[in-house]
Amino acid sequence: MVVTASSMSTSGSGSILAATMVWSSGVVQENGQRQSFICQSIFRKGRSGMFQILIADDEPNIREGVRQFITRRCPEWQVVGAARDGKEALEMAERFLPDCIMTDITMPHVNGLEFLEKIKEELPDAKLLILSGYDDFEYAVQGMRLGVSDYLLKPLDTELLIQRLDAFAEELTQRQQQWQDRVEQMQQRLDQEQKIRELMWRASAGELASEEMKELQQFCIGSDRYLAALFQGGPEIRQELPALLNQRFEKKLDAYVLNHSVEGMSFIVFSIHREVTNAAAALLLTRELTAVVVAIRRKWNQTVHFFLGGIKDNIYKLEKSGHEAKEAAKYSFYEMAPPVRTISDVLLTRVTACPEIDPHLTEQVAQAVAGGDAETIAGAVDGVLSWFYPHGVVDAAYIKMAVLDMCLSVLKKRRGQNPITYVEYKACHQEIMEAGTLEELQECFKNLLLLYRAAEEKKNPGQELVSRIDEIMGEHLSDLQFSLDDVAAELYISPNYLRQLFKQASGQTFTEHLTEMRMKEAQRLLDDESLKIYEVAERTGYADSRYFSVCYKKYWHITPTDYRRTLQESG
């Protein structure tokens, strides 16, 4: 019998299919077994110029005779194995992945019919050829019902065998050519889409030459309007985004997820088909993108957002739509944003007056600064920030300004009681205005109020922060890459502001203080003589023990080796 190459048993199917998918690179998505068979055949035929055949017969003379005959008379076929029974044939099929299997109908262990059933289960597209005697004709008929392509009777008519194998080779060659044509077409389409994405990115940046603009319009011949969007979500979801969008917009819009990001968000361009009106496109985008957000939340348990610019009637205006998408993204904190926000939503909200913030909240903040501890101040901050959303205030810029106004109000009330310096306030102002999330704003707001409180108590304004930094440093002394940027990220403070505040509070630079902590820890570890010097170096953040020794001597005026020697002499 004849069978095509792919996964041939339940135990081996996974690895075989995986191997074929590497070759195809996922270009064509269809039934895995069919794809596997065709891919393997194309790859093997292209490499050796021959199709592969496996022979299965329990009679040694027939098995060997057929092998020698095919080797001499059928130049397109290579015999890769000759199995004595169905069990061995299954094992060889898994190992060699032949294009063709020729099997006797009656064999020990696993007979021909059982073999056929297993092969057809794994390879529904396989061509199968039965070799049987006159007494086994009923078995051959049963085999035909299982989807066998043809059968030959014993004694074997070699001319008929040549005809069958020639026919199979011709059909396999045609199938391979069709597959190769499809792969080439798909690759051309992928190359074209990549070109479109690159041109669209340059168009969105206003960098496209007139000839390139014409080329892009030719690519998008069925579309006459464009819209830019930004997607905020994790990297693993961004990989799936093109497929998710194409499922939703297959008929009405074309979605291009560009190979570039804007402020950490994926940049998308939608081209709208001519027959779709602007109103229908806007409704479709909001509805379907919301459905994508819901699907992502269910599958990945993550909250994501889309921010949309306006629909533009010319590719030259794509840059403006991109700016509008960024404006929509910056309008509110992610925690307050709906699944899909359009520039129209932003413009509509801006013409609506925002309510005045509750004066009792300002009073609570002032009282917390006057007599509360860090926990009380944190509670007051939570109370302020949780007021905005229920009152319909989601404009991030408005919320930041309201927080700054509240801080100024607190300062005015306590003007005569050691307020913080202008430099400190300016730094906090910058932190608040640059906050990208509600959580970051919460930390900045709290830090500013803590500075007020510390100033009133005539403490070093940054002392509490320095203590927290010491804790973080202590947890990362062995981290070779540890830096001020890591501390800033953990405290939601910009590196520049942290550097300035730390210097003012401690009188040292961050690097000086980190070195001091590492050297003190190194001396403590050196007291343990079971540790090698290179181990002490690694535990205090130094990969090179020689450089560690230089730093240690510079700080303690003695090398680690000499320090150890003095310990031994004094002990």
C-alpha cells in the first residue's frame, strides 16, 4: 500500500507534526496532518529528487524482490524500509516518514487492515496500496472501504506496479507544485503586507515621499480612508493582536499592526473599505475592539485599551490621526479609561465643565499633614483620588492640576511653619505632571505630603525616603546590575529627583552610599573565614574579585587578604 509522510501513530504524531511546522513557518493554516504530509514531501523531494516508499510483507522473498525491483526500475522512488509485519511497519513509518507504503493484507502481530486503520487515522490524505492474494480478496475489498487507493494481486504484475507508482509520483508532484504555489503566494502577500506596514509607519510620521505615497495608495486600492490607533497591552498579547483583529474586521476594514511602538504602545492603522461609511466604521471599530478587549480579558486575564484617532479621507492625513490617538491615550489614566477611547470622546468631554473638588477633601489632607502619620496621609491621598471617577472626572491633566492646587492650598495654610523649598516643590510638581498611571500619581502625591509633614517637624525632609532606600539597597547588595534607576522605579520617583533628594538628605551620592554599604557588608562577611574572597565579592555585587580588592582597600585602607591575616594573627 502507499501512504504519505506525516505523523503515523498516536505516540509519534506530536514530534513529527512539530518538525514539519518548522519548515512551513505557519504560513498556511489548515489541517495539521495534511499540511505536515505535503510539507515533508516537498522538503524531501526537493532535497533528494526522489519519493520514499516503505514495503511491508511477511514473506521475505516477496519483500526483497519488490525492494530490488523498485530500486532498479523506478528511479523516482527510494525504498527506505522493508518491514516484516504491521507493527514493524508502523515503527518504520514513524521513523522514515515515507511518501508511500505498500503492504500485504495479512501479516502477523498487526494485520494489514489494522495497519490501514491506524494509518488513515493519522494520515487522512494518504494514498494506500494493498498487495494481496486471491484468497484475501475480501480483505482487499474491506481495505478499499477504508479509503485505500488501489490494490495489486499476487503473484505481482510488475508492469502494473510501475503504472501505479508512476501515477502516485505524478499526483504527488502535482500536489507539491500546488502547495509550493500557495506558499509562494502567501510569502508574496506577507512581503507586501510588511511593505505596507513600513510605508504606513513612515506616513504616520510624515516622512513619506510622494512616489512612496502613490505606491501605498496602490497597495490599499480598495480603501479610501484611514485611522490610526494605539494598543496598550502586554507583549505576549501584542503577538496575538494581528490575528485577533483580522478575525473581527475581515470584510469591512484592514488592520495593520505596525512593527513600531509609540510610548510603549502598539501602533495600528485601519484602512476603511470604500463601501463602508464613516459612521458605520466608527460604530464597527468601537463594537469590535471592545469585543477584542473582552476576549483578551477572558483568555489572558489582562486589562487592555485601544485609543483611536479620527478617520481621515487621505493617507497624507494619517500623521494627524496618529497625533489624535496619542492625545486620546494621554487624556486619562489607564485605570480610568474605557476599553476603547476615541478622540471624539476626548473632545466631547472637554466641552463639559468639571465639578469642583469637595472642599472637605482638602481639609482632610491639611489635617493629615498637620497631625497625622504616614498611614493617615496615605488614607487622605486615597480619599482624594477615589473622588474623581465617580464624579465623572477622568481627564488626567485636570486631575494632576487638582492635586497640585490642593498641595498649594495646604502650603498656604501652613505658610509660617517651615514649608519645603521651592526646589523641592518644583521637583514634586514635575513628578506629578509626568505620572503616567493613577498609581504613580498616588505615590507622587503622598511623597509630596510627606515632605510637608517632615518639614513641619523640622526633620530632614528626605530622611524617611533615605531609610526606605537603605532597605532596598540592603536587599540588592549582591545584584551586579543594581543602580539608582532600580530604586527610582520601585519608589515611582524619577531618577533625577531621587538623586537630588538623596544627596540633600544624606550628604552622599547614591554611588558613594551604595559602596559604603557594600564595603561594610564585605567586612562582616570576611569575618567568616569559611567564605572565599571571590564569594564575598559576589555577595556584595562585584563580579571581579580583583576589582573588589581594589575597592575594599580604597575604602578600608587594607586589602581583604591582609584583613584576613590580621584576624588570624589576633585570633
